[in-house]
Amino acid sequence: MASNRKYWSSVEELKPNSSIADTLKQNEFVEEIPTAEFLGNEEALGASSTSRRDFLKYVGFTTAAASLAACEGPVTKSIPYVVQPENIIPGVANYYATTIANGFDFSSILIKTREGRPIMVEHNKEAKINGSPNARVYASVLDLYDSLRVQGPKANGEYTSWDELDTQVVAALNSAKASGKQIALLTQTYASPSTKKLIAEFSQKFANVKHIQYDAISEDAALDAFESTYGQRALADYDFSKAEVIVSFAADFLGDWQGGGYDAGYAKGRIPTQGKMSRHIQFESNMSLTGANADKRVPLTPSELKIALAKFYGYLNGRSVTGSLPAHIDEAVKAAATQVARAGRNAVVVTGISDVNAQKVVLAINKTISSVVMDAEKPKLTRQGNVKALNQLVADMNAGQVGVLVTSNVNPLYTMANAAEFEAGLAKVDLSVAFSLKEDETASKTTYVAAAPHYLESWGDVEMKKGMYSLMQPTIRPLFNTRQFQDAILKWTGSSLNYHDYIKQTWETSILGLDSWNQALHDGVYESSLSVGETEQADAVAVETPQVEAEAAVVSVADAVRALAGTTPAEGMELTFYSKISMGDGQQANNPWLQELPDPLTRNTWDNYLTISMADAERLDFENYIEDNGGLNGSYAKVTVGDVTLDKVPVLIQPGQAKNTVGLSFGYGKKLGLKTPMQTGVNAYALYQGFDLTQQVKIEKVSGIHEFASVQMKSTMDGRGDILRETSLEIFNTKDSEHWNPQPVVSVNHAEVPADDATLWSTFDSSIGHHFNLSIDLNACTGCGACVIACHAENNVPVVGKSEVRKYRDMHWLRIDRYYSSEETFEGDMDMVEAAPNSISTYHKLEHPSENPQVAFQPVMCQHCNHAPCETVCPVAATSHGRQGQNQMVYNRCVGTRYCANNCPYKVRRFNWFRYNENDEFDFHMNDDLGRMVLNPDVVVRSRGVMEKCSMCIQMTQKTILDAKRDGRPIKDGEFKTACSAACSSGAMVFGDVNDKESEVVKQKASNRMYHLLGFKGTRPNVFYHTKIRNTEEV
Amino acid sequence: MCTDLKNGYIQYIVYIRANFMIENTYSNMKKMIRPNSMTRILGIGLALLLSFSSSLFAQDQPEADPAAGKTLFNTYCAACHHLDRRMTGPALRGVGDKFEREWLHAWIKNSQALIKSGDEEAVRIWEEYKPAVMTPFPQLSEQDLDDIIAYTMEVEEEPAATDVAATGAAGSGGSSSGINGDIVLGALILVFGVLVVMLFLVNKTLRKIAEANGVEVKTPEKTKPLWRAFVQNQFLVIVTVILLLLGSAYYAFGYMMQIGVDQGYEPVQPIHFSHKIHAGDNGIDCKYCHSSARTSQTSGIPSLNVCMNCHQSIPEVSESTATAEYSKEFYDGEIAKLYKAVGWDVSTQSYTGESQPVKWVRIHDLPDFVYFNHSQHVSVAGIACQVCHGEVQEMEILHQHAPLTMGWCIQCHQDTNVKMEGNEYYTKIHEELAKKYGVDQLTAAQMGGMECAKCHY
């Protein structure tokens, strides 16, 4: 075995005598049918008005009725186009390159459309930056079909016409101009050259115009720091693939830190090649996705974090910095500084502290070591929010100086801590218009709601990074009577152009040079050496200043370090906000896919909660326990920041959470524009005072028990340990793979043979034709969850809702298991104490395992065993084996015995307990006509009572084969894909044909890191994993 | 009979999709002639000859041949012109009277040149019909042009009226004979009834006479009724019950296996579209209209603009298309339905913009859990449409030919060899599989075409 570590997936398992954990391990089905309970209740049975005979009558009647009804086939109508668009062939998908830029997520993507309907988001391979969509971007296609979108312009809750709105707004604009009142445009970050130009023109016409950009989750500190260092309001870009050492001070760069999109580069450096991989050290309070992937993670409080950064600067530059840290943290900081110093320009330091000084110090460090990872020359422009300007606006509004307020895709009444102040100010504005997809908190308070189109119905352009442009084009005609913000501005300015023409004009005059507009639109991205007027000027300024400001900068950095070091340790608890990979800033809260996407770390769905360390939970008497049915329950807390209180926040014990800290995620607790099941959680923005991600907080226990919908206790694989393999880089480099990745053997005739050689079954011959394998590299997998959503979209996986998830009836075909591991086993700990009761080092090691566990992610889908246990037990042969390696599931044959799920050692089969489509009990996207438009027509929607599971995207492989047959050509490597492998931006998943000896997947399979999940069972899966290697001194 | 007659001299027009050339298909015409109508054909031929000769005498230039002109007209002009109806271009009957011969020649050879030269007439016509540019025909000789003009000068024939009358007569004749049959049947029943009553009365009278005469009427001896004998024989009862059970099981099984199988389904469609006329009589390739069968999973129901490719210039069917069952008026009415749906105004030859999609009743409807791909079968395997859809070119009303059951699919996959020649995709797999099974030709099943998830996902 690789190590004698204990792996655990839930805090419950750590409790010494938890009967539940034991029971769950024993249970093959978590969801026991409560027959004993029901039949034991004599009273209820006797009182029931339905006798056994009645029951039989009903059964007889319904059976007869059903069979009678089945005799007559329905009449189906087929309605062809009157005039078929030239480029649409029914049944053939079209792809369009476009860009999502909703103010939080910026990504260049491809949209797959069928019969004119966008149904799937895919990678845009042409994109050099932000070409790897995250889970939210994959799910954004479903937002288009949101049945609660505003369907036209509204005034006072009534639908009105655009003409009416235009007349009123233009009149108000003119009167504001005449009276000298302010006209304010409060928008998301557009990073759009055309919009910028357009707003400049608008300002010229109406004189007193202010454009305020607003990010719900602010990067103001980082922007200010970058501006003061480099003279431009932007964010440095990082290429983590070049990094040898990464030190992160609470920067969740695999999550949404500074706009995210860094996982692909990071993963590249994590795959050991020629014995080398990057070393990643993370200092943080909450357990973040990034921390979970780190080689060394140091939990500490937010105030310690600032001191640690100051000290780090000191150690690196050989200066002494005041401020005190606990010894072990100080040691870790020193070690990190040493590593960075050794790596020199191949190191990088990043931080997510929302403090200008911290950001300045980090920029200074990277500049000093002249890090090759950081790119400040061509910075990122995807965050532009300006807190100062926003505060000024609120003040102006309250002073009655604002005549017209136009908001676009922002929801300050939900996302601002001082929403009440904004609301008071809004009442004093003469006329306000909210461009919004939803009638949300802000839009319901403005004079007009201007129905905005979804990005898949809009035109746009984005400059995500200096000189790197992307185009947004509509992929469907507007579903509703909507108009985009820019078109309205054009109209109000009196221009006859529409926004498409305007963008084209802007691009042709100042971006494209001699290059073709059509080509740029086709590619979706364009890299330019030219730049739009103003940024060039800013550049010129930036180039001139360095020498002049160089010394001032040194002084200011020293000040910044001193300020950081002088941070006073907090009294009581400190709260750190974070954004979940599923919910982001909350604008996609009405998206059931995202609501049901389990958080990679807590494995919880449909909720946000206060994460707390085990020690603090014990101290404050919070508890988490698992109910008989396997559902997780937790206490509530009253959370107070300043004078704002959230009354009932569920508490979740999070291993790895720093002591004296708690975490709370944004994006929940929204009430308007959401279907009822989606209105979950509490609004963390209410506590987000001063746009500071860390707050002093008071926490009290309040009564009540919260029911979580967690999938963490499900499918514990019966306590078999050899699921996740990992080792250290040192062992990997020095020892034989036999030692750290032994292949399973069994005893046959008193001799040990490889487990695959001993079998009861006759072997399938899969040497001819295609034989598909999927390779999953645990080193590259960051647990981001993009594959899960891509799988949902591709395979019409239903959403089951919170109460069903709680019963472990979630339908995810692909889950990402998360395992925690401590340094040693518990038994080992106890032995150690007995052996050396007075040694300090023993007690250090004895720290509770959940205090700072190491984390590993493992995507698990159907393993497509060549000797599949499920196939042998199906009484109706509904699951069978294909020559291409797929374990095939035939829904129309399945009678729902669930025997296969019972016999599956990987627990990847999912049972349809209900009909999840067209059923009011499951009021998600499959319950309305609009939401069903997202369904993939190539994959059947399963009915109640059948088993389903990963098909290895056979519809995609079959399509590839058919295309090749039609063209009469062999298939090239890389053509075969599954939804998950195509969605994996980190390259952790490689799919291909192992009978093609030149293919990438064959190379992956030959690696000495390769192992099969539970290989000793002899199931011979067609999915294989790569042992995780950690760059640590010791494992 | 009269339909055959019409087939004798009405032209069939075939649109060839590549270039929209119009050809005269005499071969088609010949096929339709039946021996028993030969005499009529001869008679009509004589009539035609007479009319030709009369026109011969009427012409100034004796060499102009209207028959040749007709062929030329149908080849070159009929795509845009009709003798009596405005189409893309004007109606042409009597065009020789309206313009000078030289002017007409110049116009046909290159109308645009004539317009540019500033000719008054030419410019007037251009103004009326622009932007439709008439194709120049420099390849036509003077003789050809004269022939065409001669053809346009022919007096309109009026077979339609007599034909309709004939059809009507035939129709009413058919229906009246139906009524006659009923009457005869009724009369017969009445006669039989009277006979039965009479027999009964005779019997009664005879019995009365016998009674009156004191003759004793024998009553038959009471025997055991048959049913009682049957009931008492247990063996027979058991055997019968078993047979009944087996029989009913057989029929129940047969009935249940038919559930959901719609073989022969022939619904009434919103527009009476005859595949026989289009694919059969006119020989239009299936994939001209169902073009996506080549590249897509669905064969696609053609959009209405595809119909208009031809029907823009075919607003009515020819006389010979009408059958006893469906008259010309009926077919023309169906074309009018198409125009209504697509929003085509025949009088102005333009689209009104008011369209409404046609809601066809779907005939071939596989369940959602089956994935079938047309292009796999049509483009890759090269299977003719008729293999699954039957002789569509002979169906006046389309019906479902195949049962579309899984057994039917599998049967074909087991029997059919995969067409691999010349397809590089198959080169390697063919070599390997041929070696494995020791055969030269591989069936779809041997290629893995019987695996569940090849069709169910």
C-alpha cells in the first residue's frame, strides 16, 4: 500500500464511536425502505381506510386503465420551417464563438446550438486567455432559458413599451442636463472598448455624466495597489505554469480570485515531468479550493495573515519586521521565504487580502524577484469596480444631486452592505432605469425595469487583457422583448446605429487594423498590437514614471509592510468571506444546476453556511451530526458584524478552518427573481462592510436544527482504503513504482499473479475497432467541478432538489470525491502517546486530524469495467458490454430492480426515484417549456423507475465515428471526447482510443503512476487514475 | 380510360434539380400508354396532325414547325414562361402578333443588350418585369426561334372542359352503380323475406289442414341435448378449455405485440401531398427534398421554400395528373394550400410575407429512447430509401411501410453486409475483423451493430 494513512470523508467518521458512520459503511443502500417502521405501526394500519383488498382493486384498475390507454398511439405533429435558414440543418449542431462577460465571469467560449437553440458551452481553443470556462460558465446556457426573466420593459410593475421608456428617459436626461444634475451610469465591469467609447460619447452629449463600475465582490485593493505601482487601473496577470514555487497568502486563485481562470496554467506545473513539479504553499483561514490543492497549507487568522505577509517580506529581503506570530507559522513563513529566494525569478507570491498595503507588498515582491510568472505589462482588465466612486455616488444620491440613474447588470440592493442607504438615495433620484435579466431587488425599486438580453442574445466586445480582445455575438434571436444597455445608450444619444454596427465600426477603425472583422468574429478572439486611444496614453504615462517614482515606491512599500506588521490581533472571531465555485457572486442563483453542484470541499448543495473549525465548534457548542437516514444536521448561529446581524446561519464544521475564524460564502439569500426552491441560504453581502473580505464577528448559538443537503457521507466505498493513491515527490523520484504504486495481485495456485489475470469470466475481445479509455490525473485535477456541470448539460441529468439530495438521491453521473487525510492514523496517534507521553513533538503531531488535513479530489464516474459486476446481476440484461469498452445502460429495458447499483463497487449508478421532468414536485428547468429547451436532443430524458449512469458520452463517440465514416477517413487522436474530458481545462482528463497505439491515452496508460480504482477486484475498468504526487518533504 | 387518353398528348415536366432544365419525357409518356387505348391514341394523333397541318397552312413561313417549337419551348422557355399565364415572365400566346419577328429574335438572343440600346418596347417590358433578367439564348438559331414563335401562335386547345365532363360522368356513373347495387340487394332481401313468410304460412296452412283431417303430426323423440353430453364428458371439457386458453393466449400475445406498432399507418395530412406524382411520375430524387438525410440524423420534412423551388412556376397540375379519385381541381386546390401557407400571391407572383407553417402528421415516429441516424444509412451504407420506407414513389398517400420494431432493425443488421469499399475509415477494421471471422464481407452485426447502446442512449 502507498501509505498507512487514514482517509476520511466526513467529520462524523472521526468520532470514536459513531454508530452512524459504521452503519453507513455497512449499508449497501443508504436509502433503506422503511418497511419495518410502517408495518410495525398497528394503529395506523388498522385506522387506514384503504384495506388490502382496496389496494388490489386500485392496482387492478390502474393496470387495466394504463394498458387500455397504451393501445392508442398519440398523433404527433411535425412542423418544418416555412423558410429554412441556410446554415441550419435539423439534427446537425452549429458552433459559434462568443464571450461571456457578466461582470464576474469573463471567458471566451464556443456555443453549440441545435436547431437554433444554444444547448452547450465548450472551450474556445483559439483563446489564449480565459478560454477555459468554469462551472458557472458551463451552466450559464441554462440562465438563457430562465422562466423568471423579465420579458419586456416595465414601469411600476406593468409592462410598457420601449418607445414610452425612451421618451421618458430622454426627457429626464435633457432635464438633468438643463438643471445640471448628475447622470449616473452604474454598471458591471464591461472591459469593453466599444462600451467605453460609447459612454464617452454619451457623456459628451449630456455633459454631467458619471460612469461608475461596480463589482459585487470587490478587487478594489488590488486595483488601487496596481494603479499606484504601474499607473493603470488593472490587475496583474499570472502564468502559473512557469512557476516553480507559488506562495499564496489567501489568494484562492483556483477559485474566483481576481477573476479566476488560472487553473489550467497551475495544473500544467503540477504534473511531475522529469522529476520536477511546482511547490505550492498556501497561508489562509478558510479551507479554499486552492488551499486544498497546496503542498503545504498553513491555517491562520486573517490578522495573522497580514503579519505573516509582512514577515515574509522581511525574511525575503533580510529586514527585520516587527509583529508576532505563533512559532509554527513563523517557521512556515521563513521556510516559504527561503524557497522563494532559492527559486528566484521562477517563484511568485500572490495574495487575496483586501488591503491595499498587502497587495502593494506582493507586487513589490514579485517585482523585486522579477518573477516570470507575473505579467504587469499586459494586465487584466476584467475587474474595474471602484469603491470610492460608488460611495461618492451613494452620497450624491442621498444629497439629491442625481437626476438620472441607469444601472446595468448590477444589483446593489442585494450586494451592498449599505443597501438601505442606497435605497434611500434611489428614492431621491428623479428617474432610474435598471437594465436587468431579472426583476431583482434593485430593479423592483427603480422607475423602469429595462429588460436586458442574456449574453447569448447580445453583441459585445471585451478586452480581458491588454491587447487581447474577444467578441460576443448572439447565438439565438432574443427570446423576449429585450434591449441591451448599449443599444439603449446609442438610442438615447440619438445615434441611428445599433450596437453591432457600432462595435464593428470601433473595431475596424481602432483595433483590427487590416485584419478581417469576419475572421475575428469567427474566432471569437483577436490579439492586437494596436490599442484604443486612451489606454495608449495611460501606457505612455506609465512608461515615463518608473524612474521618478522608483524611490517613492520603495518608501511606500516599506510603509505598507510596516502597516501590515502593525495589524492588531483580533479579539474574538474573524470572518472571511469567500465565493463558491458554484454560486460566485450570486447572479446565477436561479440556476438549479449550480444550486445542486456540490461544493468541492464541504460537498454540500443548496446552501451557504458558516464554516467553523472543530475546536471552535466544540467551544461554542455547535454540533454537526448525521441522522438515521444519512442526512447531515447542524446548529444555527447568530452572526453579528458591527450592528448588522444574521439571525439563523447554519454552522458546518470545516476541517482545516483556522481556529478563531469562520467563513461564509456570498451569493445566497437572494429573494427576488428566483423560484422558491432556489431561495436558500443567507445573504453574506449584508456583512460585507467596507468591501473588506475579513470582518470582526460575534457568534452565538441559537436554537434550531438545520438540515443540510450534503453528499459527503454517501458512497463510502465500504471502507476500502485503496481508493486514492498518493506519494511524495521525493519517494516518486527515488523509489521504484512497486513501492508507491503497487499493482494488485491475487493468489492463484499458491502463486501471486496480477489481479487481472485471475477471472471467472471469459474475456471480451476488444482489440479490434475502437476501445475507449479515460485517464484521470489526480495531480492535475483541482476539483473545480466544471466537468460535473458539463456532464449535466450534455446528458440531460436531472436536478432533484434539496430534500432529495439529502436522501442521497442526487443524480450526478460524475461526482468529485473529496478525501481528507491526516498525518497518521488515529490508532497510530494513541500508540504514540503511550510510547512517549511527555514529548512535545508527540503532542504537536497529536493535533486533531481535522485541524489541517491534506485534501485530495477524485472524480468518479462509471468505470466502464471490462468485467462489470453490474452486468452479471441484471435480470433483464438492461446493462451490457460493448466492444468499444463502454458499459452500456439501456433505459427502455430496465425494470428498476437496482441490483446493479447494489453490486457496483464504485457506487456510480443512479436511480430515478421520480419523474423529474414535467413534474411540479420538481419545479426546476425541466418543468417548464423554456427550461426544457436546453436539453440535448441526442440523449433521451430518462423516466421514473430506471437506473442511469455515465455512458462515456457514447453519443459523442458515435458522432465522431459517423463523421469519419461519411468523410471516408481514419480518426485522428484527439477527436474522441467526452463531455467531462472536453470540459477539463487542467488536462486532468484525457480520453481516447487505446487501440490507436499512437494516442495520448496510451501514453498515459503506460505511466508508472497509473492505477485502477479498486484494481484488486479484477473489474478491469476502462477508467484509470494517476497516483497523486505531492511536493512535500515527507508524506 | 380518359386518363390514359390524356397521357397521350400532355407533356410531363421534369425538373432536374441541378440546373432546373426542363425536359420532355416521351419515355415516360410511352410507359403510360396501355394497349387497349391505342385506337384512341391513333384518333387523337390524327386530330393533332390535322391541327398541325392547319397551322402549317396558316403560317407565312412554311418552314416554321410548331411541333419542334413546342420541344424547344419546353426545353428553354417553360421554366419562366407559360403560354396562357404570367409566371416569372409574361404569358406568350400570340406573342408573334404583338412584336416584329426581328425584334423578338433580338430580344430572345439578348434582351439586356436590347434594353441597353434604349429600345422603347424593350425598356417598357424591363420596367414591368425587373429585376428578373431573361436568360440570353444566343445558341438558338433563326429557325429555332421561328419554331418557338410558331408554337406560341397555336390556338389554345380546349380539352379541359371535355375532360372534366368525362371525369364527372365517370364519377357519377361509378356512384350511381353503387346505388343500383344497394337497391338490388335490398330487393333481394325483400324477396327472401317474402319467401320465408310464405313458407311459414304454407307450413301453417298445411298443418291446419292435417289437423282438420285428423292426421297425427309426429313429434320427434326427446334425446339428450348435445351440450349436456359435452358437459358430462370431462375429457372433452378439459381439452376444449386448454385449446381455448391457448388460442386466446395466442391472440392476446399477437395483439399485444401490435401495440405501438403502426405499420400501415396512413393519416390524413393537412395538404394532400402525393409522393406518387412527385417521386414516381416526375422522378424527383428523394434527397432533393429530404436533403438532410445525407448529413443529419433526421431526413427532415422539407421546408416550404423547397416546395416553392418548383411550385413557383407550377401553380396547377396537368390534365393527365388527375385520376378518377382525385380531380385536377382537387390537386390545384392542394397547391393553393401550399401557396397560402408559404404566403405566395399567384396574381402578383410575389410573397406576401404572411406565412403559416404546415402541421404535418408524423408517420415514422421512433420512440425517444431510440437513436436512428439517416446519414449513417443513406450516405455511409448507401441504402435506398425504399428499403425501409417502401415503394414511396407509388404511394398516393404515404403510409408506414415497415413495422419499425427492434426485431425488424436487428434482422437487417444481421443480414446486411457493410459497404466498406473505398472508405478509408473501414480499411483497418475490415482487415482485422475479416481475419477474425474468416469472411470477406462483414455484416453490420459483426461490426458491433447489435450492441444495445449503439441505438439506445
